[in-house]
Amino acid sequence: MAQIEWKAEYQTGVPLVDEQHQHLVEIINKFEEALQRGKGSRQMNEILKDLVGYTQEHFAAEERLMLEAEYPQFALHQSQHRQLLQKLERYQFEFNGMGRRITAEMHEFLTYWLITHILRDDKAFGPCLTQVQVPGEQA
């Protein structure tokens, strides 16, 4: 597998969301690096914990913005977020609770989901959210 390279085409036009997406890419790249180096379970546990926690934080921020903007596809988007979080939490449980080895399968899933979700779903809400004042940004 290869590291994800952040590209301009991934930008939604919402600076907060784009910054958070870039951070998620960094976490997934750390995951890939750990896989390549055959790092032990302690490091993978920390990466998984970081990934799950930051994903929860990111989804909450994105959903707040969508609600504020009255994004018409909010319920569908929120459902997609829940599905990903459930899958991430299942991976984390299988790794921590059941001793399942983390494999390239998970990295492939994360890479595919992140890139597909950004390009298809998150870019769709960009124009709607740019119409709303994002906290921390100047009008």
C-alpha cells in the first residue's frame, strides 16, 4: 500500500473541514507506515485510538456545520458517518479485545472510504456550507 498524498481535488471549500480531513490523512499515513515497518501492537493501538477519537470529533464538527447550514442531505450523511464509526470501533475491538492482527485490509478500507467519502459526499456539501459563517472564520 502507499501513503495518501493530499491533493487539491480533495478540498471541500470549507477550511475547517479540509484541515480536519488533512489530519485524518496524516493518521492513516501513520497507520500505513506502522504496517510497513511491522510495528508492534502498542503503536497500532495508539494509532487506532487516535483515529477513532479524531474521526468522532471530525464527524461531530461536520454535522454541526451541516445542521447550521440546513444541508438537505444531512440524515444520509450522518448515517454514513455512523456506519464508518461502527466499522472503526469494530476494528478497534477486534484488535484490542480479541487480539486480531491489523492488516492491510483495514488500511485499504480506510483509504478507500476516506477518499471516496471526501470526493463524493463531503465535496457535495461544500457549496452549502460555504454559505454559512464557520466558527473561527472571518466573514
